[in-house]
Amino acid sequence: MSTNSIAASESDLAAAADRLASAAASGVPCAPVRDLIGADDLAAAYAVQQRVNDGRLAAGAVVVGRKIGLTSVAVQQQLGVDQPDLGVLFDDMDFANGADIPMSRLIQPKIEGEVGFVLGADLVDGPLDAAQVRGAIEYAVAALEICDSRVENWDIRFGDTVADNASSGVYVLGTERRTLDEVEPVDVTMSMEVDGREVSTGNGAACLGDPIEAVVWLARTARDLGQPLLAGQVILSGALGPMAPVAAGNTVTVTVSGLGTVTARFVEEKEA
């Protein structure tokens, strides 16, 4: 996306990126960045996201996929926004099913149950319609996304969350891989439990009407941003129900019909 249409100055973009990067490095949340880039300047927000992510890449992080945020009406209402966004998944965000997740990696985490996809083909050329997207998906899995915000108290508007890499944290993928011949994403149901207590429910239709349509949106938007989706990448297609907070000591289990379960435990520090 060209920066020609950005209203914010270069110095404001740099200041916003520095604010978010400093919060991530220190673990201390920062003030929103909308005072610098506006609450809904899409081009400015993605430009800040790119600056922060460029810093991660320069430090050795590797892009392994993308996440779609704000696909659920329930989550949009929770955060006061009305459209989806996208963020980048890096290699150090990936935790194995059943793993301990150190709270030191997070600032103010919230959890979501989702359908995850792994691509078997690039989504670079062509119409990037539902048929092409379906053909590019190698398999689907149950997914637990641990969202996080570098912005204090999740006081975000659309520009803030986009700039903050779509409020990305870490994620866990289930191990039961299903092709789209075996499971239809729009038809799944999801239940998320914290320590055995159900905290969120939803279904495939809650994700932009169909998780496949969410990936269509992502594929087109990513291409527009000059970073199209590629074979092998992980796609977190968006929440199937409301987010819920999580704290040290909690064990979270997401069950997605047809895709099994995915679980993680949150600990104060990485256990030896």
C-alpha cells in the first residue's frame, strides 16, 4: 500500500512505531497511537505495522503466516470497530499443542478459538476468489490464538490495533489435520474452556459469514499490501466467538467440531 495517501507525517509514523516497539520490548503497555496517526487512517496504520515488523525481521524473526483479526461481530463490538484487519505471524509466536506458554511473552493476553489453515499453494495471481482459496488450502486445524495488545487497557480503535500488528500475541495449532473434503469450515462449532469452565462459544458463520470468505478477504488485502500469501504459510482465520482474558495458572482448551481440540497452559515463567 502506497504511503502517498497517508495524512500522518513521517515523524509521527516513526514515533508511533517506536512507541509500540518499546512497549513490546519492555512489557509495559503504552498509550494508544491514534494521537499520532489517527483512529481510522488505514494506510497510516499499516505503515506503522510495517515499520514495527521490519524491526522484528531485522532482528532475525521469520514470517510464517498471517492472522485475520476482528472477523467476529462479537469481537468487533468488544473493541468498538466494524471491519477486519490483518497481522503477521512470526516463527517465535508458534507454540506446540499442549505447551506451556510463559506469561513473560505477553502483556495483557486474551484468547480466541479459531479455525487455522495451512496453505499448499501461493495466492498471488488470479481472482483470489473462494474457489481459488479453497484449492490453495492444504488442511485445516483447530487453533487457539492468544491475542495481546501493547496498548494500555486495550484502549484501542481501528488504527491502534492495525498498527499493533492486529493485536497479535502467540498461537497454538491443533494436531488433527483435515482437508476441506473432510470438514466444511462454515459448519463448525467452537467451545472454549478455561480450567474446565466454558467461556466462549461460536460457529464458523461468526467469522465473516464463513472462514473461507475471511481468507478471501485476507488474500486480496495481503496482495494489495504487496505481501501476498504463500504456500506453507499458516493462516489464523479469525475468532469464532468472543475473546476471553487469561492469566497465569490457567489451562485453556478449544474444541472445534470436526477438527478436535487444542490446548495450552499459561505459566509464570518458562519451566526447565
